[in-house]
Amino acid sequence: MSNAQTSTVPALVVKRTFNAPRERVFQMMTKVELLRQWFGPPGSTLGDVTFDARNGGRYRIPMKMPDGEDFIVGGTITEFRAPERLAYSFTWEEDDKSTEHDTFVTVDLIERGNQTEMIFTHEQLASEESRDRHAHGWDELFNRMEALL
């Protein structure tokens, strides 16, 4: 039995209702041509985005910031059930691979008439500070996505 203590950071949970059918919301999150329209920090440009939309598929989203700094996020799709559920690992690529940290995202989409309720969960973030930064980032992204729906 281990006496090691682990720090558990509460998951980031975002609940939002979109004025669009869930099929459209699911497509916004899984089709490269639609992802390119809303993903990435303000002012960033996206490089060669890939999204292999299937269980076990991989995705990769390279972003260039206005100051020239590059960020790349990617991972593996662990659950792909169109149009109701999407789950994937979420990892920021680092120059030193030993410092990379896998986190996990689950998106549940619930039909509410002509609207879609989204329950977005981002788990296993490294710290409360990281969770708070991701909360701000996801909020900005979902605002942009909502404007396109």
C-alpha cells in the first residue's frame, strides 16, 4: 500500500445551451473545416489541422500566436458517438516530451427541442491555475463557436 498523497484538481465542467440542433454542434467540434472557424486563441492562425473522426482516431491542432509563438494540441479520440458524445485526450505538445501531461475531455450533447445542451468536462488538469486558464480559453472558444451556429 502506498502512502503517497495525490493532489486532485476538480474537473472543469462547462454547461451551455446552443441555439442549434445537436448534429450541427457535433459537426462544429469534429469537422476540420468547421473547427478551423472557431478554434484557437483570439488572433491566432491555425496550421494544418487534422481530425480523424472515429474511435481511436487522432487529432492535431497547430496554432500560431500573433507574437509568433507556436502552440500545438493533440490527442486520441476515445469515444465518438455522433451526435451525442465525444471524448478525447488533450495534450499540449512540449519541446521536452517528458513534461507533457495528458488531460481528458468529454462532451455530451443533449437535444432540447431546437436547442442543444452541452456538458463539457475537462479532467486531470495539472493545477487549479491550469484549470482556470483552460476555463477562460474554453469559454472564449465556445463564444466564437456559438456566434457561428
